[in-house]
Amino acid sequence: MEPKSVYYKIIRSILLLCFPRAKTVYEEQPGDEPAVFVCNHAAIHGPVMMTLDFKRKHQTWTVHCAMDSEKAANYAFHDILMGNSRRCQWFWRMLSHIIAKMLPPLLRYDTIPVYHDKSIIKTFKQSIKAMMDGNDLVIFAESPKRFSEYICELQPGFIDIARLYYRKTKKALKFYPVYLEKKNAVISVGKPITYDPDQPLDEQRSRMTAYLRDNIDRLARALPAHKPVPFLADRWYSAYGMYEDDAPGYWQMIEEGK
């Protein structure tokens, strides 16, 4: 494993000071086999909580634009700063270039880049290798399509990793729903759903993503009253609402540098 850079260690130390330590609560204790943990994003809070406080050995799916020095600025402008919703866009473009310098060296550790085209096969290959090395996968699979105040609809493509893993190992992969709650710093992990190699993949994508979505929502509602942190702020929908049902179009726009 590549040693962490001084820069990474400094940023991690700052985050440890700024974010309260989160406790993990399981409805069913996972075994020793690698598994997939599917989480709500909660803006920046979800990835930070899982990076700092999820104790199982894991690698996290991360959008490749954020890890690409040439594309990170446009990604930061649209996806982090929601630049099309703001005045003085020159300022937000300038700020996005600063963020773009910070992101790639920070995201190079314990992450697997996710592509939105045929290069997704690279994501799957790296994911299989990570699991063969004993890592879990942490995936933030929300699409812009709203479902409830706690969770958006899930993009179903990540389910395909189960078929590839079964072909490699003859083991049925488990997927755990995870709700990340900022206020009380809780990582709530629900009971898993298991891939069935005897069922058609198309049916399983629909069934498994619905189970994970519904149980993330259930885990959220079972917690003490709290203000949910949405995947995307209202500002995003006011400026990028045409992409709520067109996630591929949104990523194409970012890839093309518009």
C-alpha cells in the first residue's frame, strides 16, 4: 500500500479536529468476507464520515473527474460550488481552480475512480482486485432524482459488480444499506441484501437498488429527529434541474468542460 503523503495527513488531521467522531451501529454484524456498503452522500459529510470513522478495511468509489487534474476544476465549479447558480461566476471559476489543485492528491488513497462511459470496466476491475485483497467497497450511488428528504434514487449500475465477483469467487456478494447522520455522528448500517446468481441481472438491479434505497430511508426515520443533509442542495436543482432525470447528460457536460 502506498504511504500517505504529508499533505494527506495534514488534511486528515484538520478534518479530525473539525468533525465529531462517528459511531457505527449495525443491525447485523458483517462477517469477514468483503461486502459493499451503499451510503447516502449527505454532501461532504458522508465521504468524510466513512473515511475517518468506518473501521472496516475499505476502498471508496470516487468520481474520476475529481481525481483528474485537467477535469477537476470543471467538476469543482459545477458539482461542488454549483457555479451556474451564482453571480460573479469568474470568482467561482477562480475558486474552482484552487479546489482542483487540492482534490487529486487528496483522493488518490483508498479510492477507486468511477467513470461514466465505457471506461467503467476499469472501475469494476479495480473493485474486484480490491475485494480480492480483502477490502470492502463503499459506494455513494445517489442520482439527482429525488426520492425522500433522506435519500435520492440510486443509480443501479453498481449492482453489476456482484456478477463479476461471483464469476471470480463463486461467492454471493452482500450489499448493506448505510445512513450517515451528521448531527449525532452516526453510521447506521442495516441488514444486507445478497446477490442471487440464479436470478436475471436486470431484475436484481431493480430489486436490490429499491431495497437499499428503502432501507436507507428506513434507517434515517428510525433515528432521533434530525435535519437531513441532502445529496444536492436546492441551489443545484434551480440551476441544473434539467439533469434531475438525466445524470449521464450532467456528467457529459462536466466531461466536455462546459
